Amino acid sequence: MCVAVPGKIIEINGDFAKVNIMENITQANIKLVSVKVGDYVLIHAGCVIEVLKKDAAEEILWMFSELLEGMNEDTAASKG
């Protein structure tokens, strides 16, 4: 299964952009879409595949953080 993740464009250099994904900075190819600094985007396999509205990106990020929190709780419960 593949998952696309949302992030925010913080810098553009030619065909690549620096993207902030949950406080992790990564590079993504932007050749498939037209983006600008400040846009929220969906990234899959290192490529920006869609520009998102801010509220949609924030909702997806909230879901990811809830999943991560649940995984951390499960890990802590199995250790203790």
C-alpha cells in the first residue's frame, strides 16, 4: 500500500521544492504541478502530485498525528 503525505512548500529551486512535512524538511519534484511557496501539497514517491487547500492538508496531518499517537500508545503498552 502506498500513502501520499501532505506538506507545505517552503522553498523552490527549479524543478524541486523544499517541503515541510510534519516538521521534517524534504525535497520533492514539482514538475507535475504548478506550485508556489506557501502552498500545501500532496507528495507521493518524491513527487508533488496535487495542490491542496490548507484545511484539507491540516485535516490529513491531524489524522497522521492521531495514528502516530495511537502507535506510540500501543508500543508503550506492550513494553510495560
